[in-house]
Amino acid sequence: MELEQARKDLMALQEQMSAYGHAMGLMSYDGETTAPRGTAQNRGHAMGILSEIMYKLSTGKETVDLLEYLDAHKEALDQKEQRMVYLLLKDIRYMQKIPLEEFVAYEKFVVECQDVWHSAKQNSDFASYLPYLEKMVDYRIRFARYAAPDKDPYDYWLNEYEPGIDKEKCEAFFSTLRERLVPLIQQCAQKPQVSDACIKGDFPEDKQEALAYWLMDVIGLDRDHVGLSTTEHPFTTSLGSHLDERITTHYYPEDLSYSMFSVIHEGGHALYDTGSDDDLAYTALDGGVSMGIHESQSRFYENILGRSKGFAKFAFPKLRQLFPEDMAPYSWEDFYKAVNRVQPSLIRTEADEVTYCLHVMIRFELEKRLFAGDLKAADLPGEWNRMYKEYLGVDVPDDKHGVLQDSHWSFGAFGYFPSYALGSAYGAQFLAKMKETVDVDAALDLGDFSQINAWNKAHIWHFGSLHTPAEILDMTLGAPFDPSYYLDYLEAKCKDVYGL
């Protein structure tokens, strides 16, 4: 094997993998958005065939020989090629440990499990979902043990979503947050509650859609490469490369804020992905490096920017234009306070910034116990409801508003949730660094995201997956990760809104 030919074969291999990934991603996206509910079996059949092809392509002798040859000659490769080989070999070593039949069966099962979850959530019917959830937990524990027999299964998946993270680090991080968040929530509760009347009412879906597209334009999304659709649970996905990004939202006529901030949140993900350098397209380096860094961007745009005083003032005239009667009695200050109201609630995706991490902590604790065997899937609804009462002081009326609210477990994403809290904290520290060279407040007053986006692209986006999360944090911040930036930010926001 000659080195130059091997380098060309490396790029050709990644392009082929990207094409299959595009097809499989498009099927998943279709299943979550416009596909008729009765088509899951058909999609599962196709997904099984494609996943088998991908498995054989990835783990076949020709591919393994190529990557092992390049790994043995990595001193002759450039930095990007070395990272590509590392990431591809990492994924292949994982797949090699899972029997082909189980891998294909799992890919088919995910399609079925997601379909059942949709119906179960709509009908608040946990019993119909339970056998699928039990099977999903078994799959993820078994696959983790295949991949890393000597490692705790939950630690394995935590590290897959955010490299370098495990239960011990998560517990220390959440302990730091809890120490200051709980008193802060109590202080807000002792003050007169701010009104959220201006975002509650009857907001037609077509007007909300118009707002969604306006928001996409304002934050700087390229709509030639980023599409918008609707789904039960908003998400973002890349199809083949950063050149084809899809975001979704859900319109609730009675609540203007849900779609508005889900679009900005998913838009943050899409900005990160589409910000990858173009020469990374169709390679293992295309798109974001981890879910923690990804959520740092989505939560940064949704909350730090989207719920800021400057952006509230900028966006309010648009709200008045789209919803003149609803907004007539209110000012931009009313809107700013409404979207920053601190109020313990049932739904994570609707939670305010201050109570949000408590929602994440609950999921972390439940997943940890589930994977340790200390909690059975059948007991999740009861424990979920008990912990919501303990952590947030709210009563869960049904499973639709409780244990069935998130889609993550239906596609096996155990270990993902801590990334939301970590990302929120990363984002606050990114803000402090950004403000050293960018007048963020002035930009938000004008609704001009160009300098903000340029900073993020230069420091985070354009690298794609070239660097590890730890390297991104070190290069961007020049200091260790420190969650106190996040807690300081939240306390300052509460002082402004509640006059603490």
C-alpha cells in the first residue's frame, strides 16, 4: 500500500460513509416529521439493510487495513488526517465488538421504538412504551459492555456524548450548581412574581411560522442550507454534511415562547454545524465535536442572546407587527420579564434558565440508577413524579407531562442529558471571553449577530471535530472550565428581573 494512494482512499471512504449516513439520516428525519405514522415498519426495513451495509463497509478488511496502515504512518499525515483516522478507528473498534446481527436488529428497533414513543406520549400511555424502553436499556447496557467490558456502562455513554466526563465529574458539577441555584430559586420565589401574560394567548401557527423564519434570518442561518419543519420534540440534524442542515420546532397556539425559543435553540445547533470549514464536508471532522460543546451553542443563542434585554427590545416590534392585538397592551420590558420568569415547571424544554438544570439533574439521577440496576424501567414514572415534587415542588398530572416528555430514551440517548447543563455553563464562560473583543450588548440592541457569529466561527465552529472538547475550551478560554461564570450570570439576570 502506498501512502499517497491510502490518503486518497481515506477521503473516498469517508465520502461513501457520508452518503449512507445521508440516506439513513433522511429516513430518520422523515420519520420524525412528515412520514405517516404507519410507515415505521417500512423505514425500519430499509434502515436495517442500510445499517448492515454500513457495518460491513466500516468493519470490512479493506477498511480496517487502510486505517491501520494510515495509523501506523500517522507521522506522515497532516493534523486533520490524523484526527480523521483516530475518529474512524474509534468508531470501527466499537462496531467490531458488536455482533452484526445485533447491530442491525438494534437499528431497526430504534425506528420502532421512536414510533411507539410518539403514540405513547400523545396518549399518555407509559404501559405501551414500557417493553420498548426496557429493551432499549438492555441494548445500551449490553453494547457498552461489548465496547468497554471493564468500564461502568453509564460512564461509557456519558463519555461518548461528552469526552472526558463520567458520573463522578457530573456529580461534582451538579453539586456546585445546586449549592447556588436552590437558594437563588428560593429568593426569586419570595419576590412578587413577574407576569407572563404577554406570551400566553392564541397565536396562529402561520404567524408563528413567519416569526420562526424571521428569527432564522436574524441569527444568521443560511436558509439555502438550513430547512425548518415541525415535530413533536424539536431537534436538529445534519444530512450527510454541514451543507444540509434541518431544524424542527413545535407550534403551540396558546404559548408564543415555545416555538420562538426552540427555533433559536435549534438554530444555535445549526449555526455550529454549518460553520464547519467547507473542506471538512463528507469527512469524520464535519460538524460539532461533542454534545456539550453543541449545547453550549444552542443554549447560548436561546438564552444568553435570545432572552437578553437587548434582543427583547429588538424583537418586540416584530411581535407587535405579527400579533398586534395580543401585544398591544404590553411593552418590550414586559416581554423581557415574561421570558425570564423563574417558575418551577413540568417540562424541561419550557423551563426557565434558573430551574432548567434541576430538570437535567433529575434525568441524570434516574439514568444512573437505571444503569446500575437500582431502578427498574417500570418504576420510572413513580420516581420521576417523586423527584419532580422533591426538586421542583410540582405535581406531575400524567406521564405525557412527565416521564414521556423527552424523546431521547426512545433512540437510546442515555447519558446525553448532562450535556445540556454542561453546555449552558460553557456558554456563559464563552460569553465572558467574547465580551473582551465584541460589544455583545450593542450587537443585540441592533439585532446584528454578525460579530457574535464571526467570533464563534473563529473560535469554535470552523474546527468541526478537529479538536477535543477540552482542547476547544482551553484554546478559546485560555483558562480552566469554571461553572461560577454560569452561576454569576444567572444571579445577575435574577437581580435584574426580580430586583434581588
